[in-house]
Amino acid sequence: METKFTRRERDCLEQIRDEGSVKLVRLSKYLNVKPPTAYSIVQRLIGKGAVSRDKNNTIMLTALGEKNAESIIFRHRVLETLLTKNGVSVSDACTECKKLDFLISDRVAKELFIRLKEPKLCPHGRPIRVLQNSANMV
Ligand SMILES: [Zn+2]
């Protein structure tokens, strides 16, 4: 099973995961878009089964969203490690990897992870957790 996301949806998943749950206004500020735009991104994520919204309009990840967010973070940290090992600065690596991490497959990310000798931490010092059952094995 594979769920495709856009860049904005990816950023949205990352932010909701970081915060646990979030209100629309806060999300729109984070994404730097107007609330109606944030609303339509959230609606799309609800349609993909990645996000849910309760009676108080609090937005949370579903189990599927959690799995996809974990997978994107894994891909992000592996790619970041690859770039920084090749001389790219941590901040450039982080910025560039956000353009790629949601597009590459878990399979390739896992291959890179093994080639990189299974690093425990990303260049920011955050743990790289190996995916158990991938959200998007191709
Ligand atoms: Zn990063």
C-alpha cells in the first residue's frame, strides 16, 4: 500500500506529528498559507485517511498518517545523512531533503541506510528509527 503526498501535505503531516494535535489556524501559520488553503490541505489528508478532525476542530494523525509520517521522517534522516557525509551543510541538507523525502521509496531509503552502515542518528542528532512494515514499499 502506498499513499502519495504533495509537499504541503508532507509538511502538514510533519507538523501534526511534532505537535501531537493542532488547530487549523496554527497549521496555516506553520505552512505559511491562509486558513482556507490549510483547510483544503487538511480535507485532502482526511480523504487519504492520514488525518482526522474532532468536534473541537483539533486535527490529529490517524494510524495510517502516523505510519506515513514515520516513513517520511526515516527517508528524510537517511537522505540528510547521505548529503552531510558528502560535504553538504546540515541546514542545506535539511532544506533540500524536504523536497525529496516524501517522493523516494522506502525501499531505496532502506538500501541507502544499509550502505551508510545503519547510522543511529541524523545530522541533527535525532534517532533514525528503522521502519518495521513500510507505508510505501514499492
Ligand atoms: Zn532535517
